[in-house]
Amino acid sequence: MRPVRLLALAPRPFEDELLSCWHWRVSSHYSCSPRQVENWISGGSVGPNPHLFRHDVSADQPATRLWALACRLRQVDLERLSLQNTGRSRASFVSDPAHRGVCPTCLDEDAEEGRDHYCRRSWACVEAVACPRHKSGLEINCSGCFRSGLFQFRSTPVGVVRLFCP
């Protein structure tokens, strides 16, 4: 049996975080993609371009087990981050992450408290147009350049991960 490769830096998942978001936060600390991290911890290739965001709907058991071992977490703690544990159907979530909004106020609070930005599970629901906490509209466009699409996670020089417009 091959020894498990451990990641030296693996932030703990937040209670209401999406699994794919957690993958990106961990990977950002290494300036690489979740696929690259998964290739490294598995000791080989994970196959033909896995669609990481499918893990949000139903966690891939073998991949989740690898991530949990490498990050010294319980597998069940990562599996609870997938949307399958909400009791809702797959159709009740925005499947394309580029169309999921973010609450700028939540992200500002994350920054003020010195923690990583992260995507909340409630933002992935099809009916989510406003943040349930702040009652402000979720934004899918960059407030600076108005570009829409996926925001990127990047580690800052002080070691926290922030969402940036690509």
C-alpha cells in the first residue's frame, strides 16, 4: 500500500461551504488547480478532465476520501459539503457555477475577519437572488469591469484566499 501524501496547508471547510469551493481554497494556497492537487495526492492522473463542480451535487467517494486523508479530515465532513445532503433535487441548484452569484457583503465580512473568501451553499439554489443573511442581491458580474463568469480564487501575500475577477 502506498503511503498517503499529506498536504501541509489545508484550511478547514466552513459549515455552509460548497465542496468545489473548498477544493479551490486548498489549491489556491499552492498556486495550482484542484485537479493538480488531486493528481499529486493520488500519485497519478485523475483521468480525463473531471468536472470539479459535479462534486457540489454529489460527492465522488474515492476522490473525497483522497482529499480527506491528504488534509487530515474525516471523509464525512467533506461529504456534507455536497448539495446531495440538502434533501433537494439536482434541478433545484444552479448547475453552472458561472451563473451562481456571490454576496459582496459576505465577502467583505470574510476579509474584515481575516478569513478566506468562500462560496456559500445557499448561493447555489435556483431561487437565490438575494443573500439570506444580508438581504442584498447576489452579484454574478464583477463590480469593477462588469465581466460575468467565474471568479478565481487566489492566495494573497498574507496567506488568505480571495475571490478575484479573472
